Amino acid sequence: MPGLSYFYRVYRRSLKRNVILDTYFRKHTNLGDGDIEQISAAATFRSLQRNELLLQEGQVCRHKAFIVSGLLRTFGTSPEGSEHILAFSVEHTWVLDPESYHKQEPSLFNIAAIESSKLFVWTKASFDHLVEEIPVLNDFSQLLVSRSNITSRQRLFTALSATPEEKYNQFVEHYPDLLTRLPLHMIAAYLGMSLKTLTRIRHAQIHR
């Protein structure tokens, strides 16, 4: 049977995770103490191992997740088996398949951990209840949706109009911290180019 030291370590880790969520909401919203406690109490903690799926294609997205630590990717797979990455999600951001979540229909995409990751998750029913009860959370959720839509439109425009070199340079500019956390084949899959093309671009830049 686990001793007191084990339960103390579990308690300390739980306290640290709650502090991260508390700090996040205080930084980005005007939520009060009681509201933050209510939101935290409705969440379930979940750990993902590297390559473990949070959502699999064909499943209905029934949860909204906040990333405490780690790194995830949202991706689809072509009939030929090629992976196409829509987004990377880092610590202190939210992750879900919005279309599947809101329509409660099977997802066309997968969400998987690139690194060992720790998350807070809320069921759709639970989070819907929270936004009904807490107007500030509802406003914040709408703001996040709006920002996500803007980011998606900008990314689509870049994908349609930019050269491979421009795509890579924008990635480096916007996500410099991810360069050391991602394998090159995932960066290539995100940018919509072959690994060979990405390697050529990086090689050319190094030798300028």
C-alpha cells in the first residue's frame, strides 16, 4: 500500500497543475476566485504518453482540453497514408476538433501527443454548463474561437500563396521554440512540402 510520501507527492503535483490553470485564467480573463474554482472542479486531469491519441479519426470529439504541459498535433491522413498536420498545440493552449465538438459528429482528424503531455479536460456537457453559468468564461471562449478563425484564415492564405521558402521562414518567425521540439518530417507535413524540399531549404539557409 502506498505510503504517506506517495500521497504527498501526488498532492503536490495536483496543486501545481491547479496553480497553472489558475494563473492562466487570471492572466487572460477577469474571472473571480469562485468562477475559477468552479471551472477547475469540473475538469478531469489526463496524461498522454508520446504518440498516444487524444482523439482518433471517426470518433466524436466529446471533450475540450487545456494543455498543462507537453505538445500535441492535429492531423489527417490521405488515402495514400501521408500525414497532413493542421496545427501544433503547446502548453497553456486549448485543443479540440471544433467541428466535431460543436456538431457532435465523427471527426475527420486525429489529435496525438508529440511529447508526454498533461491535460485538463472538460466534457462538452460540463463546459456548456459552465459558459451558461459564467458569462466571462463565455465571452473568453468566443474570443478564443475568433482568434482561431483568424489564424486559420491566415494559414490558408499562406498555404495558397507563399513559396516553400516563405512558408518555412514564417514558421521560424512565429514558432521559434518548436524548431528544437519537432522532427523535420512533422514540420514538412505542417508546411505542406516534402521532407526533401524542407531539407534543401534549411541547407541553403545554413550555407548562405
